[in-house]
Amino acid sequence: MLGMSIPVRTMQQFLRNAIDKNLDGEYQLYDSKLRFLTSSNPDHPTGNIFDPRELALLAQAMEHDTRGGIRMDSRYVSWERLDHFDGVLVRVHTLSEGVRGDFGSISIALTLLWALFTTMLLISWYVIRRMVSNMYVLQSSLQWQAWHDTLTRLYNRGALFEKARPLAKLCQTHQHPFSVIQVDLDHFKAINDRFSHQAGDRVLSHAAGLISSSLRAQDVAGRVGGEEFCVILPGASLTEAAEVAERIRLKLNEKEMLIAKSTTIRISASLGVSSSEEAGDYDFEQLQSLADRRLYLAKQAGRNRVCASDNA
């Protein structure tokens, strides 16, 4: 066997000359037992940079492969067994070197593009979400305005009729009574003429609130004319509906309301009541017409009263 003694400095210089100048990382030469021989880094001429645990991991990874790589914390270690030397060449690539290299630059560029794309997606999602939310709010607002009287916040005439027909049909199916109350404020035109239309609007809004507070949970109220209101009472008999009507009348006439500075008035209303019990008729238009006729009977009898029959 022929043996040769090569100085470490010579091996180090040979290793540095053999390495491509453009490659990053530190190269270390080990023998077959993973004993450190030399390094391309002048700062590590006599010692390796691996602790015993890392050397054991490296040895385990080299058992079945002639080349490969393994990650150790912030370093990436690759190796390759040499053909004409009983040893292994190890390359240590740190994170900072990776960032400075071409691959690192590409990685940073891709990361920035990903961050920009993700930010754009998040902004787009937020904008679309706001647009959908605003459209939903607008749709809800338009739907509410289409169904309600904006002054009194009660159902308008069209919406009330749409509500009344299925409720009347449901009561007829289950043979439950279905009643209607027509309400008309007394001397409302005189209020408008004497105190202005703004005062009249306040009276209408005030009356609508009192009517709503007098109803049962299942009852439905709406404004069907200038100073006219209609109340639907599913499941209420004629007597029960008349009691609700009387409760409305009392609340309307109970207290004076302020309509201008130092000016108060007491309002009153005439009410007509009808029910399906009287003739077995569940047609809402017919019941409303009957209640309206009785309302005018109440007015003819002196106003501020409830009429629940054709005999005032």
C-alpha cells in the first residue's frame, strides 16, 4: 500500500481552487469516518462546524446514498461521496447565503408576489363583501319602503291587502273568526287647515303609534287612506274585535298632544267593526267595506265611538 502525506493547507487550497467561485456556501472535506479534514472557509481550517448529534444525523443519511441533503435548523447540508478519494465532500448552505444567492432572490420575489396577490385578494374580498352588504341593505330598505307607509311606519294599502287575503283564507280553513276594524280620525281636515299639514302629519304618526300599541301580537294594522287606518284581527270574534276597537278609541282620546308651541289638541276617532261570524263571509274586501259603512254610522251618531253593527 502506498501512502501519501498532504499538508492540510495544501488540501485547503486545492479545495478552494476546485470550487466554482459563483457558488455560495462553505465546503468541507471529511474522510470515510466523517473526520474533518479541511474547509473552504479560512475561519474553519482546523475544526468542523457540526456537533456530535449533527454528525450522527449526517452519517445516518449517508448510509444508503452517495449524495443527498438534510436540513439542520437554519442550514441546509448537502453531500457527495468522491470517486477517487475515500471521503465525502460536504456543502453547508446558510439561510443568509440562500437569501443573497439567485435562488434566494427568486424566492423573495415569489414571496413578495404572493403577498401582493394575497393582499389584492383580501382587498377584493372586502370590497365585494361591502358591496353585497350595501346591496342587501338597499334591497331591504327598498322592500320596506314598498310595503310600508313612511310617515306612520304601518303597512300601506297594497301591503295590507296582500297580508289580509292569506290570513283570511287560513282562518276560513281552520274555521276561526276573522275580523276587521276601520278607523277614521275625526275632524282631521280641520286640523290640517288650522294648524298646517306638518301638524297633521304629527297627528297621523301619533295615532299610528297608539293604534299599534293597542293591538294583539297577531293583529296587523295599515294606513289605507289620508286619515284612515285598517286593522286585521285573525282569530278574533266580533265581540273581541269591538273590545280592541274600543281600546284604540280610548287611547286616541285619552290625552292631549302637543302640535305646536303652547298648542295642544285632543284627537278622537270613529271606528267600524265587522267579522266573518256574521254571515260566514271571509272575503276581506267585503268585510272592509262593511266595517267602513259602520264607521260612517259611528260618525253620523256623533263621532268618537265604535260601531259593530248596522244599528248605530
